[in-house]
Amino acid sequence: MIIDFHTHTFPDKIAGRALTKLSHNSHSKPFTDGTDTGLVRSMKESGIDLSVILPVATDPAQVMGINDSAARRAEERLAEGLVSFGAMHPDYEDWHGELARIRANGMKGIKIHPVYQGADLDDIRLLRIYDRCAELGLSVVIHAGFDIGFPGVDRCSPERSLHALHELRTGPRDNGFRFILAHMGGWGQWDQVLRLAPELTAAGPVMLDTAFSDRAFVPLPDGYWKEGETAMLDADGFMRIIEAYGAGRILFATDSPWSSQADSAEFVRNLPLSAEELGLIMHGNAEGILAD
């Protein structure tokens, strides 16, 4: 059983344009056509049983439509192995009510991307959303660290994650809320991820996903990325973070279409993990979140 906890797709009519724009901004190669059908095809080729789609609302006006679409996907494409989280934007007016609607529609969490949404990870507009999610038992997946398409923009550092967790009033709840830091806790800021591990794990129900963090990404052949600049975490780097946080806090994820699902699954399977640790990372931890 393999669950990919971090994927992206777009409506068929805009997928081509969206992928072209994002690929141009990041100077990196996509591995699917960006549609639900393309993701299902990739899953079949890669041995992935379930993919969690994480929609990002880049404008408040998109929130309700994205969430309606996510709810329909749960009905129409679950048999193909697709589920979806909801979306929220820090400037959406009825964030309180919309989060309740997301929960009522059976979704297990939301995705936040501070860089695309113009807010620091620990901005008060997002803190109130996290707190409401904790109240409702909705998990929050957050883009953590730098974004490849916005070099040097530092809105989502591990230090900001720690501050946000300290500000949250989660209390003793054990209702399904998880604070999930994508990209192994902070893309390109993995030194901070390691340094702050004791504090982050003590601060709340924090988890990390493995999306777009293994080995190297595939650049476009446009010469933008120089040799050595595409390197990410190697096996030793991955293991240091897993050991610091514990396998029970790690979720297998790829960031498809921006990574190969097959290659990412092979990378994690080849890490020096016990069978129990591998099972937790590849599906067990995700099953616990999706079942809550």
C-alpha cells in the first residue's frame, strides 16, 4: 500500500496553461499533464494506491469553487484512488463558515501556500485559520521553506512554523488535527528543520511530508539552473530528518506533477528503514489522518 499525500491537478480546460506557466516560473519539468486523468495514469505506472490532491487558492474568489470541485471529486474519483483536501485563502471573508463546510463535506484538511497567497506562515490571518482547523479536526498541509518559483522569498521558514505552533490553542485535543509541513519541513532550509526538531515536535502535532525533496529535480533545458543547484536531500539527509522527527511523523509525498511518483517511491523504499518504519511512512501515517 502506498499513499502519496501531496499531489496537484488542475481542471482539464486550464491544466495545460497552468502547467506551462508554473514550469516556466520554476524552470523545472512536470511529470504528468496536470489533470486528474494524468495523475491516475502516473499512479498506475508507479504502484501508488491513493493520491491526496492539495488545491491552492491563489485568490479568495476561488475558495468556494475549489471546495465544491473537491467535494465532487470525492464522489466521482475515489474508486480511481483520488481524494482531495479543501482550499482556504487568508483573505477569504467567511473563513470560519467555509472551514466548517469543508469538514461537513467529508474532507480531512486544507492546503495553505503562504508564498502564493501573500502571507507569512505565522500571519494572524493564517493563525486564526489554523486555530479553527484545530477546533474542527481538520489537518493543515502548509508549503514549508522556500518555493522554487520564488527564489529568496522567505515566508515559510521552520522558525515561522515554530512560532505558529506556539501561537495555536490546540490544547489537549486529539480530533485529527495535524500541522503538516511539506517538503521535509522546509524546502532548502533543512538545516533549520534539523536544528528545531526538538522544539517543533514538542510544540504540537507536527508532521513532515517528503514532497519534492529527494535527490534532485529535473530542470528544463534552458540553462537557468547551473550544475549543483538542483540538488536536494540525499539519502543521508533524509535519514537525519527522519531520525530527528521519528517515522511516525513522516508522510510519503511527491508533489506530482513536479516529481516522478515512481522515482520518489523507489527512493524512500531504498532508505535504511525498518519494515515498520517504512510502512508508517508509505501508508500508515496517512491512513490515520484520512480515517479521522
